[in-house]
Amino acid sequence: MQGSIAVDEYCEYWKHNLASTREVSRSEWAGYWASLEGARIVDASDKANFDAVFTNTSRQKAHPRPGISCEYQRSLKDAKRLDSGDKFVNLVRGRVNELLKALRAPAIPVDAQ
């Protein structure tokens, strides 16, 4: 499931709500989903997938788990162009540092060359 919330907001949300994360019984799913959607943790378009995996099964409990995945893609042509000017590594470092900032972790320092 992917919401429209920014990474730093997502981290803040779970920082404040992780302690209350628990197994959710079937009777609570609609309300819990609505709260996640209201916080933009999930998107309304994710509901069909949730229903297929949970609601439309015999499952009686859901176990919400926050998570972050990081993916950054550039075309090979663009990466080669950036790399020839020694800009690609700085671009990737910048994107990684965005994630680290959201996680309140130290940034990767820029090489002093």
C-alpha cells in the first residue's frame, strides 16, 4: 500500500502512532482503514487490494506494519550523461540524504575533493 504522504511526514506519523499499532479485528477494519486514509498513509485506490487480501477472505485479524522502501531510477542514458560529469554520485547522495533526513539520521557527507 502506498499513500500520498511525504516520507518525513510518514516517519513522524509512525513515530507518534507506533506504540498504538496492534492487531486489528475484522470489525475494526473499516474505521482503521479510514484513519490511515485520512492520514494519507494509504490511498483510496489501495482499498481494492486490501479487500482482496483481507476483507474478501476468512481472515479475522489484520496486522498493520509500517515500512519504508527506497527506490530511485534513472535511465541508463541519463545516468551515463550525469556520470561523465561526475554528477551522478552527487545526485544519488542527495536522494539518499533526503531519506536519511526523514529518518532523522546523519547525512552522507559530500566528498571534499
